[in-house]
Amino acid sequence: MTRRRIILLLAVVLLVLGLWRLLRAPGPVGAPQTAPAAVIQSPEEAITQQGTLANDEIKKQVLDQVAQVFSAPIAFYGKVIDQNGEPVPHASIGYTAADKFNASGSNYTGQTDENGLFDISGIEGAGLSVGVGKEGYYPVEGKSSQIFGYGIGSDSVRKPPPTKDAPAIFVLHKMGKTESLTFLSGRQFDVPASGRPVTIDLVTGRPNGRGLRVESWLGDTGRRPFDWRYQLSIPEGGLVERTGQFDFVAPEVGYQPTVEIKMPAAGEDWSSRLEKTYFAKLPDGKYARFKIRFYPGPQRNFVVLESYVNPQPGSRNLEYNPKQASGIQ
């Protein structure tokens, strides 16, 4: 292989790597959004960084390759269905074409027809990220937004372009019977690393002797990884782990008064961050579900809590509609 071809190949590889990073951005979750299009370096900068080895002819070839990648025609076909396979008419579509080097891609919106179908044409780009949403429906992790390769090929992240006969399938989960829940959003609570408990009221977020008790112990934080452990408990109540995205009804039985979260330093999956979700049975007969994120560390040891509480004692329905909130903290 000649020196010129090696330089050209290197420049194209740098371009592809940049595109790969760009298009690996996670797809949208929730209302129709599109994955953010990152700003990547221009082809001139990529070549310059290699010691200005390329001459004008090679530079032109690289620019031609770039133009082809970002001007690939996009023809896309999609269908939106619910969790039962029924089409979702008039769902909102948001999509972004990766059609620029040093700026965010072009954003567009659309809507499904009566049969949940939609198509996209008349635009160009190296890739396309698509997200769907509709009021009264939940986004489904990994199924309500997807990324597709056009000017740059498909891989484990970018899917191949769909066809009219085999459209890309997007799934939304239809909302069920909701309740007027009390919602506590994103509160941070410092937790001593000595095992001294912190108690949190799941409704108000204030200290309360009958709420969620959080305890923590850290090993030698002077080196990473380090041992860390949290313990959660609800005196006169109980906890059970929530595993499904759409599990909204608290179970009747199976509650444990205490649960432990352990992260040994020797574990293969060690991390200094962890998220868990639980159903809770409270001492006053109310039910709740909450998400808790653990952030153990030497400078600051804390948790972030988000909770939903049904104010009606005995009611186990914990499906939430923000429009019915009985109190948002």
C-alpha cells in the first residue's frame, strides 16, 4: 500500500470513529426527542492533527468521502404500537438527521397515521435517530427510540434502515388507571459512613422517626475500589424490590423489614454508583414506590431519592399521572 493511500485511509478511519461516537449517543426516552448530535472536528482538523501529511489531492478525496457520508439519502418507514401490539394513531415523532460536521444535526417532527404508520423522506445524513411519544402513554426503554445508519453502516448501536414492507417498530405502553399520588422528586440526603441512621419521610422528604431508615458503612476510601454497604429499613413496615418498568401495583405480601445493598471491593462489577427501586409498605398502612441512587464516597456520602406515595391507606395502586398529583415537593 502506498504512503498516500495509507494517509487517506487514516483520515477516513478518523472520520468514521468520530461518526461512531456521534451516533452512539443514547436514543430518546419519553416524549419524542432525538439523540443529541455532538459537534465533531472538521475533516481539515483531522488531517492537520496527523502532522499535515496530506497533500491537496488526498485532502480533496477525504472531503469527497465526507460529503458522501453526510449526504446519503434517507428513506425511513416506521410503525408505532402499544404493549398489546395495537397501532397507536397520531403519535408524535421526533427525529434528527446527522447531516453536519461542526453543528447539531437537523431536527424534524411528524405524526403517525390512523394505522400507527409513518415515513420519512427528502432528507440526508450519516444516520438518523428517531423517538416517539403520545400523551397517555409511557416510553418503553429501548423500544420508543432507536438509531439507524445510512451514510455510515449499521452496528450494535445503529440499526440497518427499515423498508416499507418491514418498517421499524416502536413501542409505547398505554397508561392504566392512575391515582392522585404524592410525588417527591430528586431529593439528596447525606448519610454518615459510620452506620448512624438517617430517617426520611417519603411524603415530605423531612426527617421523621417512622419513615425510610438509611444506614451506610464505607471501607478504606483511600484507594479504589473500596468496600461499601447500605442498609434500608422501614420500622413497622417493609420493602420489596421493584423489577419491572411498568409494575405499578404494590404486592400484598413478601415485604422484608430490612434490605442490604453490598458492594465489595473485590467484586467484578464494582461501582461507586448504584440505583435501586422498591415498593414500600408504610407503618400507617399506606403504600409507596421509590427509586434510590447511592453515591458512596470519602468527601460526600449521600443518596438521591424519588418517591410516589398513595395517600389512601390500603390502596396498592401506584401508577402516577402528574396531572393528578396531590402534592409535588
